[in-house]
Amino acid sequence: MDSQLADFVRARYPRLLRHAYVLTGSHGEAEDLVQEALARACAAGRRRRIHDLDGYVWTTMVNLSARKWRRWTRIRELPTAAIPDPGLSDSTDEGAERSRMHQALREISPRQRAVLVLRFYEDLSEVQIAELLNVGVGTVRSQTARGLSRIRAVLAAAHEVENAS
């Protein structure tokens, strides 16, 4: 399992890190999330054979991210208007749009975020997403619709704030 995991990490780490960043919105948290998911995959691989390592690591990342989000909401921290970790500065419109989209993704639930990332970043089908997340296809469809609706509302509100300034 260790050589299989090592080969997997060499081949997939940059992609896992990108997806973890979309889930968390922070480079540091993304690195921690990938590291924790890979450590759990290594430990699980020593106990039993993992047939779909990619699916196992992705599902672990989604579940860990959701667990952290649930803890965060239990603490009752309030969101601020300013992003505390703005990342790299980019003066182009594309960078600003990417930043707005990452912020909007942070405004939706972890399940909706996971479904949208798998659907539009990974380009997986609804059936593949349902299998990966162990939910029904109807759940994938409803989470996609609700997530997109929420993102549209968040982006529209941000656009109104920018135009009012």
C-alpha cells in the first residue's frame, strides 16, 4: 500500500491541493486537509485494501471539511465583510473574479460545495458524484441546484455592494 500511495501522491497531489483549496478557501487549510486525508488513507490501507484510492481520499477530504465547517458554525463566529486571507494579489479582472467565486463557494454548505466542485471542477457526472459521495442522484441534483442558486445570490449581492461604492 505504501508504494501505491506514494505513486498516487506523486501523480495527484497538485490536483488534490487545488480541490482542497476550493473546499477550504485557504492555502494553509488546503495543505492540512490533503495531508490529513492522505494520512487517513495510509492508515486505512494498512488495515484493508482500498479499491478506489482517489474516491477514498476525495470523500475523506469532503467529510473532514464538512466536519470543520460544522464545528465552526457551532462556535458562532460571524463572517466579516473583508476576507482575512486574501491570497496572492492579482490586478487582473480574472483574479478578482476568481476571488469572488472562492468567497461565494465559502458561503454555501460543505455538501453543496463538494457537489459543485465535483461537477464543475472535476467534470464528473451526477451518477459518478452520487457514487463517490454515497448519496442518491436526486440529492446530487438538488444540492447542485441549491448551491448554484446560493452562489448566484451571493455574487449578485457582492456586485451590488461594489456598484454602490
